[in-house]
Amino acid sequence: MTGLAGVAVADEKKAEDKAQTEKATDSHAKMRARNAAGTVKTAAADSLVVAVKKGDLTFAVDDKTMIKKGGQAITASDIKPGDSVHVRYMEHDGKMVAQSVTVKGGGTASKNPCASKK
């Protein structure tokens, strides 16, 4: 009789291990980096609201967030409403935390030398 009980306990253990593995896999799926692109509605030192096709997304910004415009590092406060951005983010504790923000079209404008000639 104890032999059968041992098999039943082993089966329960396998089921528990499988459930833990699935739970871990789910949490890793949530940790996967995601991307969003849109237009900035508001920007502050600690957050960024971006209008995307499906509505507005609010991203937390911290000291680990890399923000660039025209290849140069900037701060979240340098981002202006109306700027077009690409945000790479991850979800942590139900919040979308920006890993990187790239402001599009932020390069230095090159002057057309022909435009000034008349």
C-alpha cells in the first residue's frame, strides 16, 4: 500500500512543479520588453503620456531610462508635447516603465545653402 501512496505523492509533486513552471513562464512573458510609438501628450521628469492608435499610454520614467533625441542624451523634461517618440518599455507591478525613449526627427536641421541664394 505504501508503494501506491508514494506514486500518488510523486504525481502531486510533478503537478506542483508544472504549475510553478507555468507561473514563472507567465511572469517572464510579462517581463518581456514591448514597444510603442506615438505622439507625446505630456512629459514630466518621472512620466510620459503618449497618444497611440488605441488611446493614451502612461510610462514611468526613472534614472535608468535612456532618452535620446538626434543621437544625443536628453532628459524627460526636454521632451515636448507633440514630439513623435518610440518607447521601449516593460511592465513592472502593473506599471509600464520606459527602458528607452527615442524622440524622432530630433536631428539638427541642415541648412540648404541653395535656399539662401536668389
